[in-house]
Amino acid sequence: MTTNPKRGFASDNNAGIHPLLLEAIGKANSGHEIAYGDDPYTAAAIKTIKKLFGDKTSEVFFVLTGTGANVLSLSSVARSYNAVICADTAHIHTDECGAPEKFTGCKLISISTPDGKLTPDAIRPHLQGFGFEHHVQIRVISISQPTEMGTVYTAQEIKALSDLAKEYNLYLHMDGARLANAAVHLNMGFREITADAGVDLLSFGGTKNGMLFGESVLFFQPGISDDFKYLRKQSMQLASKMRFISAQFESYLSNKVWYINAQHANKMAQLLLKKVSVLPKVKITQKVEANAVFAIIPHEVIEPLQKKFFFYVWDENRDEVRWMTSFDTTPEDIDGFAEHLALLLS
Amino acid sequence: MTTNPKRGFASDNNAGIHPLLLEAIGKANSGHEIAYGDDPYTAAAIKTIKKLFGDKTSEVFFVLTGTGANVLSLSSVARSYNAVICADTAHIHTDECGAPEKFTGCKLISISTPDGKLTPDAIRPHLQGFGFEHHVQIRVISISQPTEMGTVYTAQEIKALSDLAKEYNLYLHMDGARLANAAVHLNMGFREITADAGVDLLSFGGTKNGMLFGESVLFFQPGISDDFKYLRKQSMQLASKMRFISAQFESYLSNKVWYINAQHANKMAQLLLKKVSVLPKVKITQKVEANAVFAIIPHEVIEPLQKKFFFYVWDENRDEVRWMTSFDTTPEDIDGFAEHLALLLS
Amino acid sequence: MTTNPKRGFASDNNAGIHPLLLEAIGKANSGHEIAYGDDPYTAAAIKTIKKLFGDKTSEVFFVLTGTGANVLSLSSVARSYNAVICADTAHIHTDECGAPEKFTGCKLISISTPDGKLTPDAIRPHLQGFGFEHHVQIRVISISQPTEMGTVYTAQEIKALSDLAKEYNLYLHMDGARLANAAVHLNMGFREITADAGVDLLSFGGTKNGMLFGESVLFFQPGISDDFKYLRKQSMQLASKMRFISAQFESYLSNKVWYINAQHANKMAQLLLKKVSVLPKVKITQKVEANAVFAIIPHEVIEPLQKKFFFYVWDENRDEVRWMTSFDTTPEDIDGFAEHLALLLS
Amino acid sequence: MTTNPKRGFASDNNAGIHPLLLEAIGKANSGHEIAYGDDPYTAAAIKTIKKLFGDKTSEVFFVLTGTGANVLSLSSVARSYNAVICADTAHIHTDECGAPEKFTGCKLISISTPDGKLTPDAIRPHLQGFGFEHHVQIRVISISQPTEMGTVYTAQEIKALSDLAKEYNLYLHMDGARLANAAVHLNMGFREITADAGVDLLSFGGTKNGMLFGESVLFFQPGISDDFKYLRKQSMQLASKMRFISAQFESYLSNKVWYINAQHANKMAQLLLKKVSVLPKVKITQKVEANAVFAIIPHEVIEPLQKKFFFYVWDENRDEVRWMTSFDTTPEDIDGFAEHLALLLS
């Protein structure tokens, strides 16, 4: 088999498995374990997560995909006539092929933002129609940390959204598919930017930061996850051999793989930023706070550049592209990329 | 971590990963690959599958879970007002927490059978209401091969169901979560008992026969899978790092892991049958053709036996239990189990 | 326009509007009223219903169709992973084109019965899988009063089902599309056979007994209907000019139209029974307790008979037909029908 | 019963039934007719509609509510992973409590407009993601005629949207809950502004223009309505005694009730506009082309004015209100209203 020799900046999930996590899978591959999560690996991983995320962590569940984590989080607290407020760049709004609508029945109310970040001021005008049966009933504010634009909410910004949510009896959901990258950027623990900042429901991902597969849903409020286990099974998100997700999460957290990987990816994004921002005709469009660099580049260089280093066009209407670094991005990758781009631009 | 020292007969997914398949994951863990399936591992695995299942194999898709494979198969050909005929023991009917109904909107019309096998005669009386808008419109006949009762359809039996399906313009779906065990029992290739026998849609599983995770959906008719890729994403069944499913499938088929594992599991089921059928008060209730043994045993021994070797009670109303063997079941496991059961019965 | 000169026994909804109810519509047709139910006609009708059904009647909602009433009842108390137990002849199972599955996501667990009536003994073996995430979680027992087979539950029989429901923490739903016919047969008030017999949720119909259109959902337990108004709107069952449903219900109950009509229809069914049961080759298959007569008749007379008097074949497999009487059936209709049948049979 | 003595401008469905339409119901109330639409009234009404809307009218179906008509139109051509483009003021987006999402599974992509009217230029930037499985697949452009802002598309404007739809292989749906008001404003026939202008699917309403209840769905393209009858039943939109909807439609069209009523309502809106636009502090915010007047008025007069004449606040954030006229609005109603408003403003 000839595998792809290209390396690229398409997404952090184009990278493979971190060796320590693959090792954890191998170590868990011994003997029989009850399928579907009633096993000691899962118990141990949940214990570790609860310790890291603090006392408010009422329940932890492992699922298969990031979309699954988001949809199931929302399903837990929203019925079909509810609505979810999100940024119009949110993964749930733009990258899940309508899974939230299909599975929850809810409407997503999307709000335009300059940087992927919702604010109380941007949300308030949408908080209408409560009690009016013709209107969907807003039930959740969902934010991504970091955002899909590579920006990061501060703990204070999250707290302000949580306060607004509480004022209107809403839940605050965080899509933390790349939560590690945000924590590293802020130099804070998971707990401070989730439970302690007022998040009620968290999609906490691992796949984009070095796992083979594995995502989780954390609840920071008792009583709202009572039917999660049925929803998870019914939504096809219950892993059969769950121990292999759990063992990865255990190693991811206990061995600080999350930190090592996210720190590296963030650092590579800064390096990439440094190298490309000096190039002519490259206009950086977003602050680089996690592991993504957004830029507008001349239309005619996009395709030639993609041929050598794959990446996605973010906004076709203005030739804005997204370059993502990952735990295995090397300085050489970046040098090669920046040089090639420079060549194409010259 | 103290892992579970118990070995048991609960399910073949309580076993771990076959070493060759874990090795395949490791080998694929190099460099960047486009996520979500546009990678050479996936292309290679699809090619191998198409070769094995024959020319009629129009499309192959990898998914995450067996429930996902079934629900997505049905979604491809059924709209919400359609219905699916299945045995009342079918996995889609009893073990998927209503996922088929929730995701497809369809009604499952379940038929009681003595051995898990549908027959044209059992189905015919249900083929009513076509064209009548108050009735759901039957669209699919779904069978499990082997059945959930451990019995195996012959190619002729499948053909007869396919003929009936064609007569009524229905699709024939096969849940092949354990297809390898059926093929081994029949001593036939996959092709002969699927595409050649008239199956239109197949859930072809790997997890229960040694994979970490990985299932697939095969179509044996062009034109009915056009929107599968959207349905897969929307139903949260699109694996991000798909190469690691694909690499397993490639090894599973090319290295005959499917055959080795299924042959072993089937053999162990025969050994188990031999050992327990001679015990007093053990009444074998189904033919043992794949890797499951069903038996009625005295109510009072069930719990003590489960304490040492975990397994599930199949029918609480008559103390019928299910014992499943897997690729890693050993003759010693069976000896220990049979001896313990004998002791409890004495 | 040449309207249909034929009269028939197809269904009680082939009849038109009772004059008093049409008059009520006309009387309500004056001035402006807030649409969607915030009007004095609706308030008055709800008050009347609450009085008739007793103190336990926590909430009353008007909807558009019988299927709507059933689906919304179930939606109020069941989430997508729940299941509903019903007779396999239940309207929700056989005549709603899968609406309950589509809208609630739930599985219907259908039980075969000789006469359309569920019993605790028939239900008990199905009460399995509680707390097991692979199984749907049974949440509702749904019965039809009268049944689709024209039989009527006694208050004691309903109470026994309610006791079973309470034992398992289930809700008891009654499809009372023809509740008036049952009440007349039993010579009891609505209250005694619903709230007082332990029913939690009731679909209370009017269309089949003389209304133009109009059905209602009654709750006999506070706290379970809190989101009904949103579910009703979202399920397209909120009538715009609701006053015209409400005004009919008010007249239906205050003027005893329900009683007059149901008594007449039941009486006509008895007359029909008397006339046809003496004919050769007519085998009555169900007790006639409400306004339906079920019979097996020779295959070759079905079509010729339908040509003159329309009716439905109930079970094609055994030539069982259903004849329904309605509030406007006349003794002459029955004489003509019986004579024609006699002729065809001779 | 003390009925509401207030008259108001809340909505055209606060009015009652036009006498000719109530008379049509009475005339149809004779003898037995097959329920659910297989009756001569329905056949006649469909024939009349087809004549008026022209040869392209491939199929006509009657349904119960406007939300039902919209949701079922969309269901016919969209699967769950599709998306529907609409104005952010569209009824399907703001007033149906999420019914489109719940029933179709689709995402609504809402576009901000100054006047409720979509244009090709406003839509084009959203036409992205075709063939990309992470994105919903856009399938329908849905417009309201007249818009929810009381403005009316010209035939040319509709044609331009139809051309765009064809270019991208999309369907053009029109929500014509008040189509009569648009036709009167444009002084054109129904056909010219629907089928001939390139509309593929039409929700054609009657309730807001004088019917008791009754909406319809028209298809202007063969082959896309094949499963409508099942979807209608499954979505609880199949009227039992359908003849009474059909008879209204027949009279509505044959007796020009549609024209008389809409002409009157539109004229009353012009009168209202004339009377209020001269008042100080009343700022008219939209062109008055159908039967709605939008205005910003001082916050403090809203509640007192509502007490005497009910109406809805359209945009709480800027005190914009909506006043609707109906077929039974009188010049005296308007005089009284304008005088009272003048008094409050003074």
C-alpha cells in the first residue's frame, strides 16, 4: 500500500495516534471485560476526569465522535421544541450535517460574530418568545472553546455567558473538542475554564489531540444526565469495547499527553503565524490563540498550495483559508509550507 | 488498575483485539492522512471487500457501531412512513434501544419465530396495506446472519426470502454483525451468502470477531446509496481517523483473521455444547451453528454461575440463558465453566 | 356536483356533522376572537369538560385529529428511548402510518389479543429490560376504549391495568376516539371509566360521533402536560380558529349530543347484528358492544356487497370484515344492507 | 357565554368564517362520504384548483394547518440532511415552533432581509458546501408571498429566484398562506405568480382569508409528490371529514370569495395606513402591499392600545408593531383604532 506521503494543515485529525495512547490501547488488550463500559478501565478514567474537573462533575460518559458528544449533550437538556443559540461558525451549526436538528428536533439560532465568540450583548436580542407557543423555546447557549476561528474565551468571558444563561434559566454547553488547546493558551486547568466558569455541559474531546478515537460528555449539574445512557445507545454512540476509549483517556490525562500535545500544536501555530504573516499578500484574519491560523491569500495560489500541503478553504467568498497544526506538526513542515507559499506568491 | 480477572461467555465483544488487527492499527499510524475516509487505507480496504463480495458490490462504507450499520442501511432505502419486517429476536428490534425507529421514523414489524429465522410463510400474512395511506408501507425485510439465536440461514433460505422481497418490491437487508461465523459454519464464501443469495444491503461487522471497532455497510445494488455519506455524517457514524478502521478491515480480510477467529469461536461453541449438554437439568434450546449456545437451566444456579463467569439471561420468563464464545475463548475456559456448572447442579 | 348517493358502513367518520354541532359553529361565528385558543369558547368548553371528567382533570387541550391526540398524549410523557405497549389492533399501531414512531421516536410493543383488549397477564411478560440501556424503556400502556374490535373494557378491567401501570411506574393512556360509545354501552359517566379508573392520559374524540372535526387530550395528573402547548404547535396540531372546535365540544357535552349520537349508533349496531347474524355463512367474530360488527363472510360476496354499501375488509387473510354504524345510520340502511347481503349469499 | 366584544388587528385568523364558506359546509353536510378525501367534493375542488393554477399543477392535497402545509411541502422534496433557505422573518423560521426541523430533520438557513423578500444576491453567498458531507445539502428556497412583512414579490422577482433555484438544482417553495392578498395587490391570477413564475411547491392557504379551516399543497412538477399521501397521514395532517375542507375551497374559488375578501382586507390596510401615517410619532416601517401595516410607535402607548384593540408586537427590541386587517375589518374599526391611538399619542 502506498500511503499518502503528503503532510498538511487540513485538520488536527489528519494526524495519527500519539504513541503513549496507542500503548495504552495495547495494555488494555488483555482478557475479557464487560462490553459497553462496565469495566475497570472506564471506572478509572471517569475517576481521573472527575478529579481534574472538580467536585461539580456529576457524571462522565464516553462517546465515539465529537458530533456525537455535542448532539448528546444537547439532547440531555433540550426537547424538540427547544432552541440552541450558537455562533454561526459553530461546529454544531456548520460541520455536523444537521445532526443536532435531526436528532434533537431543535432549531439552532446562529449569531454572526467577528471572531467566533458569543457575548451576552450579541445574544440578548435573541432571547425572545419565552412562553409563546409559536416560538421555539430557547434552552441552551452553546460555545466552542477554542472557537472554530482559533480564538479562546477567557474564564471571565465564559462566566459572563454563564451568568446570562442562569438569568434566563438556560444551560451553557461548551464544545471542547480542542479544550486542551484552550487550557494551554490560557495556562489554566480544565476545571477553571469549565465547571468553575459556570459551564453546565461539556463535550470534552480527545481525537483531535492524539487519540485514535474517543470523546466524552461531562455534566456539571446533577439530575440532568439521568437518561443519557439511553440516549447514547439510541443515538448509536455507545462503544462496544469501551475499555479502549477509557484507557486512552486515562493515559491522556494521567500522563499529561493532553498538555504535551496541545502545547506543541499551539507552539507550531505561533511558528506558522510568524512565518506566513511576513509574506506579502497574506492577510491574517484572526488572532492565533490555539492551533489554527486563518488567512486571506490570493485566489490563484490556493489550489497550487493545496496540491502540496492539504488544507481547507474556510470562506470561498473571500478566499479565506484555515491552516491547522497538530501534535505531530514539525518545524520542518512549517518551513516547507512557508517556503512553498512564498514561492507561489512571488 | 486491577482489571477484571473473570473470563466469561457474555458476548464476543467482551473479548479484546486480535493481535494482527492491533498491529495493523500500529502500522497505519504514520504521517498525515485526510480524515473521514479519503485516505489510501480506506481505498485499499474497500477494494479488498469488493473483491471478496463480488461484482454486485456497488458501494462500501465504514461506520462505527453495529447499530449504526443497521440503522444507516435501513435509512438508505426507507423513508419515515415505511416499515421493516424482522424477527422479534432481531438485534434491531430488541437491542438497539429504539435507534431504528428514532432515526428512520419507521415502524418495525416483528414476527415471532422458533429459531430466529424468518421464512416466506411467516412473512406473507404481514404483507398488507400497500398503497393504503393509513398503513405504514413495508419496504425492507431484515434478517440476521447468523441469527441472534445462533442459528444460520442456508443460502437457499436467504434466496427464498430475496425472491419474496423482489415479488413485493422490497429490499432484503442482512445484519451480518457476525457474518464470519455464519460463513464458517456453512463453509461458504461471503459472496455466496450475501450478494449471490439476493441480499441488497449488508451490515458487515468486525468488532464481534476481533476488531477494536469497525463495522461496514455494503450495497449490492447501484443507486440506493447515493445519500449514504450525508446520512452517515448526520447520524454521527463518520469516523474521524477512519484509516484505523480501514486498516483493520484490510488485515481482517487479507490475513484471514475473519476465518481463523470465527472458526475458533464456532469450534469452542461446539465444545461448550458437548460439555454442558450432558449435564442434568440443562436443556439446550437452539441448534448450535455459530458461536452461541442457548439453554434453559435451573433458576437457582443462574446467579451463582454468573458470579464466576458472566453471561446474560436471554428470557427471564423461562430461565433461558445465552452463552457466547469468542475468538479468544480457550478449552480451559470451557472446562472451568462446565465443571462449575456441574458443581452447582449437583 | 353529484355527491355520493351511497350510504355505507365503512366508518362512523363517513357520516357528516350533527345539526346541533353545525349550529354551534354558526353561533360562534361572530366578531373577532384571539386565534389559537385564547378565547371564551375554549375557556367554556374546558370548564365543561373538567366538570364532567372530575377533579383529577388537570388540563384539557384541543387538537385537530385523532392521530394527533394520540401522538401528542404519548409525546407528553415519553422520550425517544421509551416504548409504548398496545394491542396489535390498536389504532396507534395499525392506522396511523407510523406517526407515533416518527414523532415520538418510541417503539410500539404490540401484543396479540383475541378481542382487542389488553390484560395484565398479557402485558406482564413484556415488562422487561428496565434500566438496561440496550432495551427501550417501557413508559406507557395504551388502550382503546372501545377497542378497535368494538369491545368495551369494564371499569374494573381498566383499573386492573392502571394498577399494573402504577406498579411499574408507567402511564396509562386511553385512546377514546369513540369514548361516548363505550360510556353508553357501560351506562356509566366519562369520569368513572377514565380518571376514576386510573387513566392518566386520554385522547377524547368528537369527530367520529358527529363533529365536523375536533379531538382533545385530557390529563388526569398535574405536571405532565407542562410542555404540551409547544408539542402541539410543533406537531402541527394547533387549530388557528380554535373557537370552532371548542364551540362544538361545548354543545356536544352540554346538549348531550354525545349521548344521543352514541346511543343511536350502538343501537343500530345491535340491529345490524340481529339482522346479519341469522344469515347463513355469516360468522360474527367479536362481541358487539359499541358501534362495530365484525364478521367473516364468503370471499365472493365481499366485493359485490361493497359496491352497494362501502365497508372495509379487516383481515384479508380470513375474509373478516368490519361494519360500523354511526349517529346517522337508519334502520332502513340496515334493512337494505341485510337484504342485499342475504341476496348475495343465496 | 360572554364572548369577546373586542375587535382587533392581531391577525386575520382572529376573524371568523365568511358566510358563503359556512354555507358551503352546510350544503356538504348530507349523507355519507368516504372519509379522508375519496369523495366528490374533494375531486371537484381539486379540479377547480387545477384549472385556476394551470396545466403545470401536477397534484393538489388538502391539509389542516398552514404549518402543516409548509412542513409537508418541504418533506416531499427534502431528506433529513438537506437544508432550506428562507428569510429570517419566514413563518417556517419564526412561527412554527421548530416544526420544520422536527419533522423534516432539515436545517433552516435564515437570511436577514430589509423587507422579508429574498433576492438572488442575498442567497448566493449561502450556496456552499454542495457534495461535502459535513455540510447540510441545500435543497429548497422557501419564500412567503406576501411576506410576513406585508410586502409582495413581483412575478419577475419570483422568476429570478426560480432561475437561481434551477441553476443549483433546488426547489422553489412558496408559503402562500395569504396568496390571495398578493394576487389582488399585483392584480394577477394565481397561476402567473406561482406555476408560471417557476414555483415548484406551494402552500396555498384559506384559513386566513375566511375559511373555518383548510389549507392545501400544490405541486407544479410531476414525480415529487408520490409519497405525499403517506407523509400527510404520518404527520397528522389528514382530515377525516375532508369534504368540509374541499367544499370550502370549491366555494372560495368558484364564488370568488378569495378575491372579495382579500381585496377588502388590502383596502382596509390602505385605509389604516392613511389614518395612522399622519399621526405624530408613528413611523411606518414597511411598504403596505397586502393586509399588514408595520409601524414603530412609542413604547408607552403599546400596552394601552392593546387593551382596546389586540395586536402583536413584532420586534420588542425597537417597539415595532404589526397591525393586520381581515376580510371583516370595517372602516369603523379603523376609525376607532386610529382615534384611540391619536388620543394615546396626544
